[in-house]
Amino acid sequence: MKNIVQDKKIVIGVVVLMLVIIGGAIFLLTSKKSDNSPQDQEQEQILTLSAEEIGLTLSMAEDGKDVTMRVDNAEDITSIEYELSYNSEGDIPRGAIGTVEVKGRLIEKKITLGTCSDVCHYDENVTDVKIILKVTKTDGKIYQVEKALEQ
């Protein structure tokens, strides 16, 4: 009877010791992942370009149904992703996202202010039009460019 009680104490001690070791290992692994080394912070830093550097312009169509984005200096750009944001009637936030095919030095993209499936439903009284571009250059670096429509 004494051996059975002693064996149970040993098994319980071993189990507790294993749980402490596993818990400590998990704690160390998760705390190392959350530490940001200076090298990680460099990679997270977002590079920026001015709209003028790539020749970015925005213009609203006279009927107010779309905005045209134009990039005049795209010779060293391999891809562009965009996020257009604006407010429609009643200060309702709206937007559009997409990619632009880069062919040559000049890029032009017409972006509809509304939704289209079988029929287009255009947003009215559009204000505060802004665009953010994610520009990838031929050297592999990624830049952010921002521009607001001047009204």
C-alpha cells in the first residue's frame, strides 16, 4: 500500500514537472515572436513617394459619375494597386479598390463612383475624393502614394 501511494506521488510529480517545462517553453516562444527587432521594424517601414514623382493626377468627369487616375511617369513601375475613398450624398463613406495594368510609361484608369452589374447606380454629390496607391517598382521596393482630388 505504501509503494502504491509513493508511486502515485512520483507520477504526479513527473506530470507537474512536464507541465511546467511545456508551459515555460510556450511562454518563451511566444514572447520571442512578439519582440520587434530593429531589422523587423525596418521591413515594416512604409516607403512613400509624392504624387508629383510619378506624375499622379486625379480628375472628376463633368457628369460626376467617375474619376480618372492618371500616372504620367510609370517607366520604372511594375504594378499599381489602388484604394479610392469618397463620401456620397448624406456623408456616406464609399470607395473602390483594384489593380491597374502597367503598360508603358503612361497609365490611365477610369474608376466608377457607384456600383455596376446589369445597370449602373451612380453615387451622387460625391465629396472628399482621395486615392492611395501601392506602387511596386522594378527594383522590388513597394511605395505608397496619396493624392486628394482638388475640388
